Amino acid sequence: MNRLDEEERIAREPSGAQPLTAGEVLEYARSLPRLWAEAGSSGRQALTQALFGRLDVLGYQHLEFELSADAIDLGLDAALPHAIELEREVREFGRGERI
């Protein structure tokens, strides 16, 4: 139990990372689609875990999320919305029943 308490204490300490500048946040956010497309399944999983503390997906139309503590420390909360409407972005995917 002491080990878990120590790990929790360490996890709650500020990471010491310097917040990104507004330009760096914008550059990073714009690079995410390319990073996602180039990543394999393990890379996509790592990227998702690094960015998000919680993801709630409602069908294919709506996504709500909380950013990870590291993402917030870097200032990404200033650039990313807390909910995304997905209908237009994902409707071309699927098995073709709507064609």
C-alpha cells in the first residue's frame, strides 16, 4: 500500500514541463491528423493515452473528452474543444449500408 501511495504522490506532482506557446500548440494540433494517419495501432493507442484522461463516444456523432494531466500541463486545453460533433467527419466510413 505504501508503494501505491508513493506512486500516487509522484503522479500528482507537476510534471515540470514548460507550457507550449500558442504557436506550438497550433502546430501540434494541426499535426495530429498526420501523426494519426502515420501511426500503427500501438502508436494510436499511445497517442490517445497521452492526450486523453477520459473519452465518451456517443454513436458516431458526438465525442466528449477530458485531456490528460500532461496535455493540460502543455497548454493543449486552450486549443482543443471539450466536445466534438463527428457526423460530418466519419459518415464516409462503415460497411456501406447507407449507400
